[in-house]
Amino acid sequence: MDERVQRYMDMGVALGVSVGGKIVGAILVWVIGRVIIRGILSMMQRSSALKKLDSTLAHYLESAASVLLNILLVIAVLSVFGVETTTFASLLAAIGIAVGMAWSGLLSNLAAGIFMILLRPFKTGDFVTVGGVTGTVHSIGLFATTLDTPDNVRTIMGNNKIFSDTIQNFSTNPVRRVDCTAQLAHGADHEAAITRLKAHLALIPNVAKTPAPTVEILDFTLAGPVLAVRPFCHTDHYWDVYFATTKIIREELGKLGLPVPSQHVHINQLAAAPPQRATGAEIHPTA
């Protein structure tokens, strides 16, 4: 009986030493691996070659390298416990297929993200309209793109929705047109209004000299002619120029003393018919 207990104790001690050694080894591999991964990522961030690349592409490469290195580290830790790497790779592939079939949307977002990185329809910092949302590109990730809307709302969209829809990039061209209108009355001197507005639009800060601001008759309404007032500027100064343009329209047309469009409402009130008096009923005797 004592020999059997001693044998079990020896087996337990041996198992504990074996498992404990593997646990200690796995912890050492994990700690050393994390230090190595941080060092590699730090070297990539300081690399002059990556600094020459676009910030979006550089961030994408760093994220991909981090994911790959961490997967390799997990495989190394499992190998310390005696797990065959070939078996783990087969299991990982099977899990990947199952997850891919279940999460096909994520894979489509990933594929769209890769194409967006390669084709570069926009980059971080551009002002765009994608998937029906307008804003400044904050970041482009593997699966989603983050925008900051003009009212300062952080919006995250799947890359597949962005890549499969129309993309408008307002930051690609050096200038964009600011569209404003000015309503004139029928009796207003439109030539004087056009000349004055053109002269003052050119004085607005950040308005482009080429192409020059344009002011032309756009349409006619019941109130009178409508002028299209269109300066050009860089997209970063769009709203500053827009508000300055509307202010100039109000002030300069007022200085010219142009007649203000007005509406006259005529109400015709029909005279009420005098009430009719009820008359008594005539009674005819019957035969």
C-alpha cells in the first residue's frame, strides 16, 4: 500500500514538474515574444521607408504585421505545450473556412479595404462623401473606415459599402465651387448687381483667383431674376467662403439700393347676402 501511494506521489510530482515547466516555458516564450513584437513594430514606425509611404498605407502595414506576428506567437506558445503546429494550422484553416462562410460580410469588407488601400480613392484627412455620409476621413482600417462628419460625429462604415457605392472626394481637386443665389426684384439693375458682386467676391479671403468668381442670371421667378453667385476655393475654406458670400450679397445689394422683392396679398371679402325673412305658409281650404 505504501509503495502504491509513493508511486502515485512520484507520478504526481513528475506530472507537476512537467506541466509546471511547460507553463513557465510558455510564459517565457510569451513575454519574450511580446518584447520582440514591440521591437519590430517600433522599428517599422521609425523606418524611413515607411515614413515615405502614405500614412494610411503605413498604418495598414503595421496592423497587418502586428496581427501576423501575434498569430505566430500563439502558435509558438502552443508548441511549448506539445501541440503539433501542423495540427494547429489545419484546425486554424478549418476554423477560418467556417468563420469565412458565416461572416462573409467581414471578408467582403476586408477585400474592399485591400482594394481601397491599393487604388487609393481617398486617404486619411480627405473630405469625402461615401456611402451617403459626408465627412473627413479619420482612419482606414482592415474592415471599416472612420469618418468625422461636419457636426463632429464619429461615424464608422464597412469598407464594402463604401467601395460598392459612389465615392466623392472633395479634396482631390485644388478648388471647388461655392453655390449661392441672390434674388432680385423685377425693377432691379441686374448689371450693376453683377458688377458689384464680382468685385467684392474677389476680396473674400481664400477665394481662388483662377477660376475667377462668376455671377450670372440663373433663373426667373415671380419675384424677379435670380443671380447665381459662385466663387471658388479650397475645400478646407468652403464654409468660410460660403458665409462670407451670403453676407456680401446682403450688404452690397443693400448699398446699391436695389428694390427688395415683395409680395402683395389681396383679399377679396364678398358682402354677405342679407338674410331673408321667413314668410307665413298659405293655407288653402280643401274641398
